[in-house]
Amino acid sequence: MSRLFGKYECKVDSKGRFIFPAGLKKLLPESEATEFALVKEKEGYLVLYTKASFDKKLDELDQLDDYVDENDDYKREFFDTVAVITMDSAMRLNLPNEMMEEISINKDITLLGVGKKIELWATEKYPKSSTARQAELKKKIVFAKPANQ
């Protein structure tokens, strides 16, 4: 499985298509570089998964107990937001109108490689980062060690 990283600015045309960044495509094995699952997982942005990454996400969802109402509700809402999109010969992906409207995409989008997935933001809604905020998060989350070590 590929590890995706980097921030990429793209333009969306009047038909909802954008050219997939060559820098991101280079990070993907050829077998994973044409078909994606597009999902609205959180408010404000969409997530692009390669088929392999999406299969792992589905495996995680399969582990949830269907007899717990919240799990069942989550699965239903998750699957309601999934669209399969395929890259054309010009390296373009076509965003469904409904999803573009959902996150207020006009013509500028920002893609961010985040490990196993790609976040897709309307550029004007992409959160601005700061070195101070990143350092604060790094201490709290990423490299926090248990007190006994």
C-alpha cells in the first residue's frame, strides 16, 4: 500500500473534472492509479481512497457489530456518501455535482496526501496551518509517550 503525502492545488472545470496531480500519481502503484472511492467522511472535505485503501476501510467497517444501532447508522451514512470515480485518459477525475455542492467547490480545490488517503478540499475552506499549531499537535498527539517511559 502506498503512503501519500504532499499538498496540490487543482482547478475544476465546468463539468466537475480536475487533472489528478502527477506528483500524487507517481506515489501510487500503476494498479491503484485509475479507480478511486470518493467519500464524504467529515464535514468540510471529501476523501479519495485507492481501491486497496478502500478495501481496508471496508474490512474495518465489517468488524462493527450490526446489532449496535450507532454502528448500523454510521455504516448507512458512510455508504450513502460513496461514489466510485475513474481516471480518464487525460488523467482527469470527475467529481459528482452533489459532492461538489456539499463542500462548496467552485473551481479551486486542494488535495492533501494523508498517508493512505487523499483529502479533497474547496481551496477557500482548506485550514491554514501554522508552525506553532503543528508543534503543539506534535507534542500532544503524534509523539506523546506514556508517563512511565
